[in-house]
Amino acid sequence: MKRLTANWGLKLASLIFAIIVWFLVTNINDPITSVRYTNIPVTLMNTSLITDQGQVYTILDGSDTINSVTLYAPRSIIDSLSQNNIVATADLQELSSLNTVGITVTTNKYRDKIETIVSSSDVVKLSVERKASKSLALKATTSGSLTDGYVIGDVTTDQNMVRISGPESVVNRITSAAVDVDVTGFTSNIGTDADIKLLDADGNEVDGSLVSMNIKTVRVNVVIYETKYVPITYVVNGEAANGYMYTGQIESTPDTVLVAGRSSAVASVNEIKVEDEAIDVTGLTSNLIYTYNISDFLPSGLILGDKDFNGSVSVVAHIEPIAVETFDVRVSNVAVEGTAEGFDVTVDDTEYETVSLTLQGLKAVIESIDPDQLTGKVNVDKIISGNNLDSLKAGNYSADVDWDLPDGVKTKGTVSVYVKVEEN
């Protein structure tokens, strides 16, 4: 017994020294060190506790991602770990009244060898609300600029509705759904898949990750048409009141229209002809003013090419009083028309040199007429029929004159001249 207790101080010192030596050797060979990992995702557990109650949750401030996690362990352990070995969980069974859940961070490897784990955040923040759903009509739009000479035709989608569900406050804020296709530089039809955007009442995009959608992309088909400017022409019906006439002048605003369609349809049209029963001057003593929609008269396969033009066209058909004036026309200005084999047929001006010709028409045209320039014709066949002859015979006859008159001018009454028929 004395041997065991003899020199106890020396023995205790030796033990302490041995422990120190062991500690130093251990730390020199495998010292405690640390490693830092960033952006560690947090897995939520027991989420059905919320969803089974007809509620949904939204993670706030990106709190389901830990900015950094630092591990302290022996170097040999640290060297054997990677970021994939970090496990961060938050159990919704522990949801607090403030809608926060504590985060537990551990490793799936060498868990008992880790000395310390330091996390930059320790809770996940949630917003818990009632779940809401609704369906939205899907609107398709285009952006960008087409090549000159082309316009957008029909824009359609393979599906026209999208159903969304999520937190009530977010779903109520969403008022519409849209897809957009950039058409810059295109000259032919486009078919593409486009992402669906959710919009609020002001047209601002709402983060689609806040809700679930039954579809997130949709096929969009954009028809691109060629364009061309063509004039508008009119058919004017009826006759103006007695003493008045349609001048032939018609004003159209606009007088040309931009049409659009497939290349073959555009190439085949050179005018838009308007035949409308309402463009009727019957009985009028003043201008006809009428407004119509040019779209009603477009040929099949064509549409209006200017989206800012609604198709409204106004037209004015001019009506003016008829002017009447009598002119003295030289008989020598009347010629013979037709053949008379075996006979010479001439207009006889020996009895009188001029005839009186009364004309009616637009005042401006009547005033511009020079009687010396007026000419007429008598027809041989009409000489025979007008004088009850079976065939042409020598003699003196009366014949009605057909006058060559400007457009819009008519004769008032009939003018006759004497004709001499002689055998040759």
C-alpha cells in the first residue's frame, strides 16, 4: 500500500503530463477546424397540417434558404463532408403564433463527430392564408415591329383559359393572364410556345411563383398578312331632280384604303368597288352625303390593314343645276356617215347655213362650248328609214343629226338638216 501512495505527487504530475502530451499529439495530427457553406435549402416537414385545412402558405423573405452554415469538427471529418451532407429542416408541427418555424441543422454523415454547427438563420417565416382559386381568360398580344408592308392578322392560342390557385390575397390581386410574342422582322406566320404572365388591375406582372397554374406555357399562332393601298371607286344610282344632274364628281374620304391578306389575295385586287343602294341621287337637288363602312365591301380574304382605321368612309356625290343654251352651228359641220353605193350623199347648206342647237348640261361645261367646234353626223341608213324608203333613191330628204357632245351634255330637242342624194 505504501508503494501505491509513495511519490503520489510525482505520479500525478506524470499523469497530467501524459494527458497534455496526448492532447497535443491529437490536435497536431487531427486538429479541430471549420468550413462554411452558403445557400443551404430548408426542407419543410408536415406541410399537410396547413394544406389539409384548406389553407396555403407562402415563404417570406426567402427564409427557406440559409445564407451560411459553419461546421466545426476535426479536419479529417471536415475533409470528408460536402455541402450535400448538410441537412436543414423545419417541422410545421412547431409553427408558432407568429407563423415562424425553427430550423434544425445537422449532417447526414459523421453526425456524432461534429463539435458545433453555426447557422446564420434559425427560423422560416411563413404567411398562412386561405386557399383561393379562379379561372382567367387568356389574352394573346404581340410586341415589336414587323417588316414594312406587313401587318398582324389573327393571334390565337391553343388554350384560352388558365386556372390559378394560391393564397387568397395573391389570387384576388390577379385580374388577367396574357402571353406576348415578339414579331420583330417577321414576314411569315409564327407558331411558338410563350410563357403565361399574370397581371394585376394596373397591368403589372404578379410573381407567378406565388400561385400554382394548371398550365405555364401555351402555343401561340400569329398570322402575318401582306398589305397594299388600293383606290375606292363608286357606282352612283338614279338621276337627280328635273333641272339638276349628277356632275360625275364624287369625293371620298379617304379615297384609298390599306388592305391586308395573303399574298395571292392582295395581288388580285386593284380597287374596292362600292355598289351601295344608298348611293342614289334620284330626285336630289343638292349634294348626296353618305357615310358607310368600307369593311362591308372588302373582297373575300382581305381585311383592313391599318389597325387605327375603323373603316368609316364618307362620300359626297355632287349635284348641280342644269344650264340650257342654244347655239348656232354651221351646217357644214355636219357630215354624212355610212356608204351609199351608186349615190353621192351630201348635206345641203344652200337653203340655210346654220341650225339652232339647244344643249343642256353642267353650267361650267356649257359655258366652255365653242359652237364652231361642234360637229354632227347624219347616217345613210337612218335617211332611208326616216323617210320611209325601201332603199336609197335620188332626191332631197330631211335627216336628224347625231351630235358629238362633251360628257354630261345632252341635246334638248332634235335638229334636222337637208340631205341631197344624187346618182353618181
